[in-house]
Amino acid sequence: MIKTIYPTEFSKYVAELRLMKPYGSGTWTFADKSTYSGEWISGQFTGKGALTLQDGSKILGYWQDEQIIGKCVWRLPNGTSYEGQIIDCKFIRDPEKKGK
């Protein structure tokens, strides 16, 4: 069953719950208005999803325990996209993939 919960007065989660934690597909809106939409397991981003930041840029890829793993796409608000990886909190662009 789809539910809306407000874990804090500044954030919101809309989707399924299991044991009162986000589970399945859902969207979490954070206090800073950034959002994560995608798959959840036991209250953590796990699986395919997209993190949309305050400036409108998006990081799309696969997540495990709230960290992106492997290759991802960083899409800027102007439509330019870059493929690469996030390592130690830094985006490392694939040199063979030019921005589109």
C-alpha cells in the first residue's frame, strides 16, 4: 500500500513501507528539496534510482546502502549528460564519453 510519511518536519517519503521503513519503489523529498526516486530496501537507497539535486542536476544509476556503485550518468539542468563513476565523493568522467 502506498503511504506518505513525514520522518521529520522538513522531509517527506511517498511509497511503500515495510516494518515502518521505506521499501520497494518510492520518492523521498529531503529538507533541502533534493529528491531520491527509485528502489529502497530496509530504508536505504538500494537498486536503480535517481538523485535530483537542488540545482536540478540528476545522478542516475545503481545504489547500494545509499551510495552509488559502478557507472552512473550525471545530467545537468541544461541537458548535458556525462557518464562516469563517483569515487570518494568525486565524479570521475569516462574519457571516451563526451558530454551530450
